[in-house]
Amino acid sequence: MTKPNFAAMSKSELKAYLLEHRNDAEAFHALMDKIASEPNQTFYTVEEVGKLQELIEDKRGFKSVNSEQLSVPNEEADN
């Protein structure tokens, strides 16, 4: 079996490949290289873990607010 060209794959393609080939270290390193080469990355220290948790909760809250807004018209239609 021939290895795929990891350099030509997108991040999404590499992630999908890794889900099916979890022990492929070469693919993992290719994905990490792609992620590391992205501009405007934000890294958090151990001391800043609270800020990261806050960002995650804000993102989840945003999704749930959007879901509620999408479901409101359906509920109103039932009344």
C-alpha cells in the first residue's frame, strides 16, 4: 500500500485520515506541522487554563443560544 501525500492533504483530510489510521505517526506529524504553520495562533500557559475554559464555555453558550433561536419559530408555530 502506498502512503498518501500528506503535504498535499488539507487539515480536514489529515484529521479524517488519522481517525482511520490512529497509529500513523507520519500523518500525525504532518498534521501538527500544518497546525503549527498557521498564523495568529494563541497559546495558553498552565496559569491561563481558566481563560481557556472560559473561551470554551462562551463558545458552547453561543452555540446553544443559536440553537434556541433556531428552534423558537417551530415552537411558536405549534401554539
